[in-house]
Amino acid sequence: MTGAPITDPNPLALAAAGFLAQALELRDNPAAIMNDLTEMKADPNAAIYSIEVDSSIGVAAFLVYVYVMQERNEDGLTGDELYRQGLATLQQATDRDTPGPRMVAHAETETVAFILATTPATWRAMQGESPPSMVATEGDLLMAARTEEERAAIAEDLHRSLKEANDHARTWLAAISAAGSSSDADVLTFTEAETALALFVLDSANVEPTLNALNLLVTGAQEQAGKMISRRQAAAPDRAGEE
């Protein structure tokens, strides 16, 4: 994960760790939790930290937003204003079921405020919803006659999507390089959109189907290539005998 690990005493990071421990009912000492935080963004009145936590639903990725309520940033916005905007944005994402982080908890005092967020998949699991099953059922078997045609269409869509994703990744890396941040990962500060993307990737449930599909494709292609080579080698002595 790109970002800066917390190595020096940091009041905001320690406060974020304390809030995380309280919100998730962790027994770890906040000082120890702070060492596992990765700083994603640090402004004069707001910071964002990421962390992966072992939980009852497996390893889950979280973001902790911290706001210094009365401090203003370069745009003149106070931490309190940014906090209210963050609450509204995350609530809207939940209501509209759009991509991006989901709010798990929030809290505020006169001096500081916090928001804890996670990926949609983890948020749904925390709500008790079961993930979609990948096991075939009798209903799926009834679709067998259409499977080959559908697989071909889906493969074309997947091919197109992977190419587009690769093009976007290349463009993003070029933008990072142009900004002069690629040589030192610790100085890379994420935008809000990049932070949401990083959280999405951190949660393995979001990319596991893609990784599984790629692994199956690569393995299948290697096996088919191996079989073709074996057939050619087996046929070679027969052709030599004919000559």
C-alpha cells in the first residue's frame, strides 16, 4: 500500500487509533494500533489513515478520517466543515449504493471529529449480509445450454474491461510520475478518489474474483500449451518413421 507508515509520535494518528479501538471494540492499546496505521493524507486540519484489521469476517480494510474542528485549511474551510461534508458524502454513497467507502461509525468533540469507513463489501458483511455464492445450483445447471454462448460474451466483456483497466492504470502511473511522486512513495498524498480506490483494493473480496479469473485463464492457457507440445513430441517419432 502506498502511503507513509506512522513512525514518530503523532497526536492525530494516536487519536485515530483510539477512536478505531473504541469503534471496533479492539482490545489492543491505541499506541500499538497507531504503528499499524498508514497515513494516506495529511492536511493542517484533516488526516486520513488506512489499516487492515483481523475481524470475525476476516481481514478487513478501514479508513479513519480525523478532523481538527476549528483549524482551517488552505481553502479556508474548517475541520468542522470538512467533517460535515464527509458525513454527507458517505451517507449519500450509502443511499445511492455508489462505489466508494461506507461509513461504519463517527464521533465528534469540540476539538476533533472522526469518521470510520470501510468498503461496501465489508460494510455489508458487518450488517450481517452474506456474500454472493459462487457455487452452482440446480437453477444454474438449467442454463447449461446457454453457457458456452454466454461465456463467450462475458469473456469479450472481461477482455475489454481488463484492457481499459490496464490503460487507466498506465495513465494514472504516468500522472503520478509527472507529479514527481513515483520516486518516493512516502511523499505521495492521495486524493479522495484515490483513497477510495486504495480502500477498494485493500479489501481482497473486491478483487478476488478478478484474480481468480486471471489465475484460471493463465493456468488453463499453460495447460493447453503443454498438451499441444506433448502431442507434437509424441507425433515426432511417427513422422520420422514414415520418412
